[in-house]
Amino acid sequence: NLWVKPIVGSISPRLSALRTVSSDIITTSSLTTVQSWLCTIMFRMMNQRLPMCLLFCLVSAMLMMAYSAPLSADVGVRRKMLRTAEPTTALAAPSAASEGHRRTGTESWQQPGFPDVMGLMQRVRAALQPFEREYLRKRGEMPADSAALTGVTCGYEDARPGFLGDCPTGGCLSFKTLEEAQQECDRSLQCGGITARGAADAFFEVRAGNALLQSPSGEVSYTRKFCKAASKSAASVYSAFFHTVKHALSDKSLNLLKKLGPPRNDESIFLSIASYRDSACGPTLRRAFERAKKPEKLFVGVVQMNCEHHCMTGTGWGATRQWVPGAPDPDCASAFCASDFGRPFCEGGHVRMVRLEERDALGPYFSRFLNSRLYRAETYFMQIDSHTNFRQDWDTTLVEQIKRTPNHPRSIISNYPPDGKAEDTAVWPAFDPSKDRENSPGLCSATFEDHGPGSTAVRFERTFAKMSATEGEDPLKPPFSCFIAAGFFFGGGQLVDEVPFDPYMPWVFMGEELAFTIRFWTHGFDIHRPAADVVRHEYVRSEHPKFWESVTMIFSKASMYNDVVSYILPRLHLLVRSKHVITHGQQSNAVDPGAEALGSYGLGTNRTRDNFFKLVYMDFDGHSSRTPSWYEYSQTPPQSLRLLEQNVA
């Protein structure tokens, strides 16, 4: 005991340092396990009367392993650390302001074998950065090497004698193969090439420099080639995005298609929040836990896209709208996790954060996909916007409502909630079914907006029914409704695996709700409006930035947002099987959204597309919509239209 513990203690600081770098690699419990393991081995060796010299050799070897070469030499461990702890060189290094909240427990949810959201976003950022050169240059985020300023990467030169100087922000990472090093280099705007070190057992390091320097040790390097600048057309931007996401989804090491259910039966709730530069996200997070009756059953996934320096913001509305300098955005979870109330939830893994930058703001539809990858088999799935307030006991009130739907758990409760601000601290009293009655509006009418030929967007409208629950009816039984609102819906957790969120519609704002609705309904989910509202939503928000303004700024092209949305919306036409699906024709490597197969992101087979449009009284191609009579009188929709073509398990 007198000498074994000091030896183990000398190893502990090294292991503690590793634990600090990546809690997924060495945790507190695993450190204790290592200490116990070493003590057990040495104790057994002494009991077996093995020579002390052998014992000394064993302990020495363990010490050498603990204090061995830098971790970057261990490619597997290093790459794991990059994906689960800190961003790679493709993602900007965390600022001093963000570093303080990075280890609050909000990122401890990232475990091996689960979807690697950061790994995906590193690839997406690398694919889009050639189109963002002017924006990055203004922010001081372009590499100093002039070659990198003139165009986009076009592969690598053959090996030539010499080495490349300097390291990218994330360090001169080492890899066992040239292919791995090139993949890492491709993800970084700051990587100028790869230097091979060693002879028989060579390893490859990513370097920032692009000019060969004389090497006295015989190193060789592969410099990154740059060619003509990327065309900033909607086709080229979307195609770069599409090919990157498609390749990432097929990469089994990222686990992006992992099935995350079936839901556990403990009435837990996963709350999905996509936050684009939203100062109300923090209050939204706090209200969710504060107002929940059973906060221990609540798990929140936040995909945050913030600006941390050189920030712009919006002010005014309509003709008075201006894009002006603004302050950095507050972190959604830092204040909550630092509070006495919030700390136990953050440290207990109830808040799952993905922290991205403003340039990663690819629209709400794609953000919902990222959020869905944070789900961990909770009983229920709830989606809201990041500027939402909550009614007291909102969680149990929703659960009681959905249990009263005839198709539970394959039911969805949704509407446009009443107006309200997340910052409002006044308590909204819990719904009392013994005396309260509400006639919450659903969504059962729509308007249409053209974004060019074959690019129609749909906007739903709040619709009041003529009749509400009478004295003899259950006040918590949700009436049927037509459409789903993206800013609030609540359903059984089965929906995450059974109706996977489509990752191929970035930047789309108007259109996601129709896509959600028709896909969920044809997969066998019924749609209801709430019998009692439990959330409030802040509308308009004129003194906040809008993500389409960021798109214009990031791509340095005034028409980019409208261009790319018009280019992508034919995918919505394809989904609803419109007669007017516009295709763009074969353009070399360009992706045609109106012709690309939908695969698992298409309609379900449990109900038909035709019956859906009959049920909701909508003619998509004719741009007409009216409120069904069954909705106006709070009746059950015609059973003949709701029948399942195939039984749902």
C-alpha cells in the first residue's frame, strides 16, 4: 500500500488530463477502474512471489504508456476526441466566451455508436466554404496563403521533396494513411497540404502551409491544389450540399442513420429546439424545466447556430428593415447550466447541445433533421421553436391529451400556439379539467405562394372551429385537425424512426409543414389540435436577425436565398406527387431536386396521397384550400379516408 498507491497516483494526472480532453474516452468511473486494475495486478504478483524485477518492469511499462507520445499519434483516439469534444480545423476554434460553457455536461450525450452530428457538420461546412470566401475574408477567417484565396480545392499534387510549415488551428494532426489525412485536410479551409514523416513506418500530418520548404530529414509533401473559383449558382451550392450529406449518411462510422428507438415506456419527453441566433432560447430552455410537473422526465436537444464575433442583426420591418452591426449571441444553455436550478439537469445529461456557427444556419427543415439525431428513445417527441413559453404542468397536460386520442401513440397534437414571449416570467396557470374549457384553433386552411415555375410554397392558417367541447365531453380530448405546425407538435417517439426527417431540403422555410403533415399522415399518424394550449410562441420578432438575411450575407449574393429555395422546392412537388414537377435537366454533376429519388423520405404506405388531399379539402396543383366541415364542427373525419392501407406495427 505504501508504494503501490504513489505509483498509481503518478499515473492519475495523465489520465485526468486525458479525461479533461474527452469525457467520452476516459470518465471518472473509468479512471477509478484503471487504478483498481493496476493495484489488483501488483497485489496478485506479490502474492504469487514473482520476482520484484518483473514487477518493476511491468509498472515501468505502464508509466511509459501513460506518459507516451502525443495523442495525435494515436489516430483512432485522436479522431474520436475530435468528433466528440472539440471541433476539427474545419470548425472554428471556440472563443473564450464559449469555452466556459463547453464542459457543463451539455455535450456529454455524445457517445460512440450514436449519430455524429458534428462529424456531419464538419463535412457540410467544408463543402460550402468555397462559396463563402468573401464573407470569411471579411471576418478574418481566410488563410493567409494567397493560393487558397484564388479558388477551391482540386485535389493534391504528387509527392515532392520538402515539408510544409505551420499547423492549422486544430494542430498538425497525424494519420496512418494518406487518404485519412487528405479527408481531414479537405474539411479545413486552413489546410495547405500534407507532409509525410518517417520512412518504413511513415505517418501523415496535415499542415497549414502550401509552399514547399527544404527538408534535411528527407520528408515529402502533398500540396493542396486550387483551381478556378466555384460558381455561386443555386445548382452548384445545393449540389455541393447534397453530395456531401449523401456521402456522410452512407458513412457507417458517423451512425447518422442509426435507429434510435423503440421508445421506452416511462413517459419521458424529448424536446427538440432549433435555435438560430435567438436570445430567447435561454429563457425557453429554463421555462421548459421550470413549468414541467415532472422535469426529471424531460430531455432537451438544442441545435444552436450563433454568431460570436463580427455580428450583424436585423431591425425594423418591411420598408424600414435594416441589417446593422450587433452584439454576439448568448449561449442557449450557459446561464441555465450555471444556475442552482439548472445545473443538476445539465450535469445529468438532460440538455443535449450542438453548438454551431451562423454560417451553419441552413434553415429550419435541415435543423430539425439534426435535432432528430439527438433523440434517445424517449416516450414522446416534441418540437418547438426557440422563442416559446410554457404553461404550468405543460408536460403532464400534453401526455393526458395524447393518451385520449384514438390512434395513440401514433397521434400528433399541433397548432400555431397563442402569442407570448419566453422572457415573460408571469405564471400561466395549469389547465384544470374540472372547470376549464378551451377551443384552441388548429390548422385547416392554407394559402399558396409561387417561387417560380414548379416551386410552390404553402402557408397554413390558424383555423377556429365553430363548436368546442360541451359540458358532457372530455375537456382534454384533442379534436382532429388537418395540418402540422413546425413550431409546435407533440407525438409518440415512434415518429423519429418511422418517419425519418428529410436532410435534403436545406434553406426551405415555407414548405416544411406540408412535408411534415403528408408524410406523417400517410405513415399512419392522426393529426389533432390541442384541447388545451400549453405553449405560447413569439411571432414577427422584427428586432432579430432572420436566417435568410444570414444566407444573403454568407454567400455575398443578394438573390441567393430566393434562388436556392426556388431550386429546391421541386422536391416538395415531387413528394406530394404534383402534376407540375419541374426538373432542371442534366447539368454535369448538378443535383436535380425534382428528379432525385426520395427513398425513405417519401410518403408512407399506410394511407394514400389522394385520400389525404380529400380529407383536408386541398388541391395542391390548383392552389385551392378550404376548411372541411368535419373540422368546423369538431367531428371525426370520414373513416373511409382514414382507413389504413397497411397495418402499423
